[in-house]
Amino acid sequence: MEIIVQNLKKKYQNKWLFKNFSHKFTSNESYGIIGKNGSGKSTLMKIILGYTSPDSGNIEYWNKEKKIKNKLFFQHSAFCAPYVNLIEELKLKEFLKFHFSFKKKKNISINEISRFMSLENNLENYIKNFSSGMKQKIKLGITFLSDAPIILFDEPTSNLDNENINWYLYNIKKIVNKKIIIIFSNNYNEYKFCKNIINIDNFKQ
């Protein structure tokens, strides 16, 4: 798999978030996208995912020699971000069944997924009653267990305590050399294992 990003520009309220951002993201490589608060990291992630458009520039997605249509990129990717909303009116068991009804997962059961997240005692509880840390762990869990060759994380340890930060680090290191991993963060602990570090603040001019 490859993601080829060419000369992306994005402006917000007459201010350039970034200009001429170009990079090739390749299989079995890990990338940390760093920068100050407000530097455009989350915006860049949304552009790569196709959820928002750049002011100019181009992104291509390739699977070996075959170009992937932009509208089909979601079939090859999974992502976790603080602004992703869970369906809080559902019980955890219902949500997991619903999510993986349209997102390909590893060959494990709903009960195994809940144990992976240490939430097996909460399957019959409504997500709206979960703590912010539990909700973040659900987001991370379904991302880790998605059978996708491209994984993107935005501030992945938001709202996690030390025990669950270690859980994130343990699981991310298990997949870091097996997929395209892109982590958007200014927290060194979240991306310290990445082989490639890109500072978005270098793309302001």
C-alpha cells in the first residue's frame, strides 16, 4: 500500500495551516506527524481520510500497481481520533456488532473484542454511561482490531490513565511494522517508536 501526498495546501481564516505538504507513506512503515497546537495535524489527517478537502494539492492511494478510488479508501483504512463519536444510545455489545457489520475485523468474537479492551463486564451497559477513558479505549480497540492495512491515530492516549497508556503502547508496537501507521500528535510518548518523524510546522512557507 502507498499514500502519495502532493503539494497539499490548507488555509483557515486567512491563515495557512500548511503549504506544499508532500510525502509518500509506504507499507510497513510508521510515521509521527508532529507540530504545535493549531498547526493543522488533525486537518491533515481528515484530508488524508477524505473527510475534508485541501485548498489545493492531490492525494493518491495505491495497492501495489492498482490505484484505489478516493471514495473507496475507507475500505483500506481505520482511524481513531478524539472527535469521533460513538453511538452512545447503544449498549457496548450492540455497538461492537453494529460497527463490525460494516468494518472488516480480525477473526475474533465480540466477547474476545471486549476482553481485549478489558471491558467484558460492560457488554450490557450503555456507552453513554462510560467514562471518557473507557470511550477512548473503545475507539482504540476497534481501530486495533480492524483488518485494515492503513491505521491513523490522532492524539491516541487522550483521556487514558497510565495503565491504559501502557496498553496502547503494547498494542501499537505489535502492529507498527506490519501496516502503514500514521500518528498525529505533539505528545512524544504517543509516537516515540515511529521510524519517520515529520514536523508539519516546516510546511508554513
